[in-house]
Amino acid sequence: MTTTASHHLSPAFPGRAPWGTAGKLRAWQQGAMEKYIQEQPRDFLAVATPGAGKTTFALTLASWLLHHHVVQQVTVVAPTEHLKKQWAEAAARIGIKLDPDYSAGPLSKEYDGVAVTYAGVGVRPMLHRNRCEQRKTLVILDEIHHAGDSKSWGEACQEAFDPATRRLALTGTPFRSDTNPIPFVVYEEGNDGIRRSSADYTYGYGNALADGVVRPVIFLSYSGNMRWRTKAGDEIAARLGEPMTKDAIGQAWRTALAPTGEWIPNVLSAADKRLTEVRKGIPDAGGLVIATDQESAREYAKILKRVTGEKATVVLSDEKAASKKIDQFSGDDSRWMVAVRMVSEGVDVPRLAVGVYATTISTPLFFAQAVGRFVRSRRRGETASVFVPTIPMLLDFANEMEVERDHVLDKPKKGSDEENPFAEEDKLLADAEKLEDEETEEQLPFEALESDAVFDRVLYDGAEFGMQAHPGSEEEQDYLGIPGLLEPDQVQLLLQKRQSRQIAHSRQKPAAEADLLEKPAGARPVVTHKQLLGLRKQLNTMVSAYTHQSGKPHGVIHTELRRVCGGPPSAEATAGQIQQRIKKVQEWATRMN
């Protein structure tokens, strides 16, 4: 069931209530409550976009079930230590007392239940099973896709909560890239024979945006030239957004994020300018940089200190001190927080309005969770801005913000990656779940040599706007200076006007001044890896034809092309380099004729 707000109900509540304790239900929350109370199911899966208010719905339902003696106690299962404490605090504000420090033994009579983590359930499933068997229990499984993170977690949840009287599963991002079944989720087989998760109530980002419950998100993409040295000693240069091999995309991406280059400082500076503009309309607006690892996070914080003159809050791990730092940042009006992973999901900092996606984690699940940190709306008209590198995969995710995905349990069993549409996503998820400091085959040892940044485009509501521009230019400022308080349709109109103005201005400039690609974003599609494979195939076909014509071996021709045109071997060459070699082979063949 997918819903938009009912006409007779307010889609959003006035003002900002504490996390999970809205005084008045939003339309979708009321609709989900009515459906639950009418059907009285044992299992209920609610899928609601980040920022929509899943916690308020869950705690309101818990209060109703306790009041009507359907259940006698509540168990909340959350992904992290910080979140279980956040749940306990939110529950306390509406009179439900949860113990977030429960570990074993009888629960004090002053509590109505416990808040635990999936990892904690995984360690002692029988403890929680016994509690469910002794008293009628409502189990709230927050971000239930985490129960599919490992087979042991899923099995532990199944064992622990199988006797529960009621189970409420919540998620903002139900889709996963693996086939681990999620406990207590119903899967229905489609016409293609593939089973997909089936939600009892769905409230997607598109609906929430229309209702004013979440903010519209403007993505600002930055390209630039990257240069790095491989383990073999080869120096490779490439431009973000150009078609490259998967290895090269990963290495160019890591080069861009290296604190020693110019890309990160330029993008952080641009993001801070954007934050300054947003704070004109939202005085306490804050920014968040999501980093790949602790070392990078510390370096980014140093750069922000140089840019802003203000110390950034650095959150490095999911420890007690980290929770306190997040709470403090949430309550003050400081500018920036830098964090590794843990702030990507569920952590509630409503004033976050500007983000920098400075991590190489590239699964749609993580991206959606990260963007979810910025969409929570406090009042109508607020916008969110997220800065991303021009990586084809990320731009695809940004353009598909409103696409609702279910968890696919079955996948076609094909022999090769070319035949299996899920193969690349499977690999990405496996990479994302590796330890931070673990090298993967895609992340071959390399040395980032240099990088620069170029404003590339703005992505909004599936459309792309903007002309490429140097950092600090008037053209870039045109987009950084978009007001922070705008209605969704006003954002679209403003972006169209600014691009039209840029196009008109570029036509008036002498050709000698056009040092950047003078085409609007829509006319500069980011070339995919598949298109790059096509170019490489075309080059090999041309070389084969020239081999028959000249009598020279393939290897000799490829070596000569590298010598004449420059650049790395074909497997690592960019689209522009391959096109140059194709043109050169055509010249040689024409001369022989």
C-alpha cells in the first residue's frame, strides 16, 4: 500500500517536535495506524522514507498496544548503540520507559521494555526469546534490513523473536543487494518468478516531498582532473565523469578524496559557501562530511578549520563519546561535523542541510541512507544540498531519489557478469562491507599525485542543470547562491533560469575565453562503463583490420599507438584517449590505401 497524505489530515506537524514524539500525527502515520488497528496483524512492515517520522508512528502504535493490553512489554532492536539510546529517550517523552543498557537478567519493574542492538541479539538470542515467552511482547525492528547484514543476525532475530506477540518492522531503505532473507518480511513472487519484499504500508520520498514532510535535495556534482601512480609505476591521468574501467573509476575517485590534492579543499570550500547562503534563511543550518576512514576525517576537519576559521566536530566511532558529540552538535549552531559511516543512518540531526559525500562506498543502500540525513524537514520551504563527485554510479542514484525499491530475494542465476544484472551491485555491497583499511582488487595500491576540481552540474528531480565552471567563478556562485528556503517547484524554475542565463552569457564570450566545456549538463551525459567497453571493442576491431592490412602483430600496433598518442595501456585508457587512438589507426589505414 502506497499513500499520499489524506485530504482531511495535515501532512506535517507545525514546528519541530523532539525525535519520535510529534504531538500530532502526520497523515501517513495516521493512515498506517488505522490500517494496523483495523487488521491487527502479527507482523507489519512499514516502509517510510528517511525523515518521514517512522519513530513517531512506532511509538504511538506501541502506546496503543500497551494501553489496550495487547502486549505487556516492548523490545526495540536498533542498528547502533547511539540509536538504541535515542529510541529510549524518545519513548520516555511519551511515557514508555525502555532500558537502553539492558544486558541480562530480570528487568527492573520501572521499565516497560528494553532497547538493544542487532549485534546484541546476535550474541544472546535465547535471552530475548525467554523474555518474549514470559510476557506478551511487541518487538520493534528498526531498519530491519540490518537483520540481513549477516546470516547469523537474521537467524538470531528469527530465534529470539519467533514467540513475540506482535512484530513491527521499520525501514526507510528496504532494498539490499544480497539474497539474505530478512526475518518476518513477506516475499511475494512476481510475474518474472522473482520474489520481492512486500510492505504493508509504504510512504516514499516522492509522496513525502509532495506533502512537505521532507526537503527537496539539490545535488551539486564536481568533476576535475586526477593523476595517480599505480603499483606498477604507471602514471595515469583521468577526468572524473569520463568513461573509465571500474579499477580506474575507483582510483580516480580515491584520488579526488585524497586530502593532499586540490579537489577536496575546493569542494569543502564550495560546500561552506553554500552553507553560508543556506544559513541566511535557516540560521542554525549545519553541514556534514561523510568520510571513508578516520584518517581522512581528521584531515577534512583540518581543511574545514582553515576554510571556516571554526573547529569542526569529528565523530570517529560508535562509542559513548561519539553519541555525546552528535547530541551536542545537534543542539548548538556550529557549522560542520565530519563523520565516518555511523552518521549515515538513523541519527537525527534535524538542522543538517548541507552534505559532502566524501566516501567511496557506492551501494544504493548506503547512498540513500546518507542522503536521508539531510531531508528531515522542520518547516516548509527548507532545501537540502549534497555535494558529490562526478561518478556515474552516484549520479544515477541522485537521479533516482524517488524510485521505490523492494528487497529482491531471488536473482537470475547466470554465468557471467555480463548476463547477471545484479553482479556489479553484489560486488559493490561486498566491497562496502569490508573493513575500512582492507584493500580490495578494485582498490589496487596506488599513490594519489594531484587533483583539481571543476563545478560540473546540479541534479534535481531527475533533471540536470549548469555549465562547467572553475571554483570561485561567478558561474559556480550562481548555483552555490541558490536561496536555502524555496518550494520544490521554485527550485526547478530557478535552476532553469540560471542555466539559460549561463548559456546566453557563454555565447557572448570570445572562443578564446571558453576554456571549459561550454555545453549545458543535459548535453554532457556522463559516459558509462558499458559505453567505454564499446569504444575499446571498436579500437580492437580497427587494430585487427589494420593488422591484416599492415602485417604487423596486434601488440606492436597497440604499443605504437601508446607511443604516438600517449597514455596508459588500453585497459586503463580513458574514452578520450581511446577515441584518439581510433582516429590515429584510421589515419594509418587511409595512408596505406
